Amino acid sequence: MRVLAPAKLNLCLYLGRRRADGLHELCSLFEPLSLADPIEVSEAERDEVVCPGVEGENLAARALAVLRERGWQRPPLRVEIEKRIPIAAGLGGGSADAAAVLRLARDANAGAPMPLPDLEEIAMQLGADVTSQLDPSLALVEGAGELVERLPDPASHAVVLLPGGGGLGTVEVFAEADRLGLGRRAVELARLSGRLRAAAGAGVSPLDYAELLANDLEPAARSLRPDVGEALDSLRGAGAPLVLLTGSGPTAVGLFPTISEAKRSAERLDRDDAIVCEALRAS
């Protein structure tokens, strides 16, 4: 069996205050991209996850292990992941792989008499981004990532990604955001949530509500990696109508109305790390 684990783009990320459990309240729009990790799954003598380029246990391996802990009794599997999503780049690659394993369990269990563990509970245990990627689609995400509201597919659009080599850890960026005193009040997050729901719920292109799209983690990412600012500036210079940081970075993103415009911009950039892809439709 072959499955795809699509990358996740944060069209915006509004940061709230740090909670008692150490997590932060968020308000974000997630959308899946055509950029994806192909995953090959086959029966084996024992469970095994193979993912070249990722050291140690990754989230996909942990997802499979937790499924077993919760009583999932399908035959042992070999899961081979081809990493196309840059690692530690703010594109949710590890979470996407873990969510794909959970979807696989759901599909394999279809029509079977044995109960399926609570996948949403497992997803939240693995990490906030995993929950939103159980069913990749445009979504308004709140709480610490566990509150996911699916929205209609947006109008088609394309993106140019500049991953900058990845390597910027989420924990590190949030810690820097705390040091810088970033974080909005709950009432402000609620107001932004309502505006995003109304705008994105209309099924239009994100370019039609560009004034709502920003990333509160950008100052923290810039503080840790000054080259983030350079990448954002280069996308503006290449004609991107909207430029932003995705997730905790360091990937800079330029949004375009069409794939052809995105490709022309990437050619003007003349950077080896530029990735051109499209927003992925759920339906």
C-alpha cells in the first residue's frame, strides 16, 4: 500500500499566552500542500519504520507503537518513508507522517469487527499538529492545536517555499517567543478566530484576505535565524503578492494566484532550495 503524507502550511499563526500545562493558545489556519512524503507499507515479521535522514525514533514510529499499546491487532508492518518534506522546517513533516500511519490504521480497520483506538486522542498525545492532519484539509485550528474546524476548500493557488535548510526546532522558537514577551490576550484570539472563519469559510483564495495572514512567531524565528528575514525579502523581490513565515520556521513562503506565476518567481530567485507546489484540495 502506498499513502501520501502532505506537508502543512500555516497561512497564519496567532500566538496566545503560555498555559499552565506549558503549551500556548493558538489561532491558525492550516492548509495541506501537494508537497508530500510518499509512504510504502507492507506486511513484515515485526513492526519497523524506515525513514532515511531522520535520526532515532520518529513520530510515525511512535504512532505505530501507540496503536499497538492501545490494542490494534493488525499484522506487523514495515513502513518506509521517503522524506520530501524538509525536516524541522515548520512544514509539519513529522506530524504528517504520524497522521498518515493513523489514517492507515483507520482504513485497514474499515469493516473489521475489532474496535479501533481513539485516533484523535492518540494524535493529540503525539503532538498538536498531528490532530489537524488526520484528515488533511483547510482548517481553523485553536487551543494548543487540538481544536480543529474543517473549512471549505479554498480557490486554487500556489506557493513557493524557501526552507533554508530547516533545522529550527519548534520548542526553541516558542521559548524565544516567551523570552521576547510575545503572546496575545484570549479576547484578541477569539476576535481573530471569528474573522478568519468568516473569510476562509467563503472558499476564496487566501490572497483575498491577505490582511488577516501573519505569523506571530516571526520575530522569534528571525532572532534565532537572521536568514529568515533575508528569505522573506527575496520572495518579495521576486514578486510574491503575499509573503509569510510558516509554523515556527525557518521556511519562508510566497503565495501566488497560479502555479505558472509561482514557477516564474522561483526561476527569478535562482535558489537551489526553492520548492514550488500547490494547495491540496480535500475533495
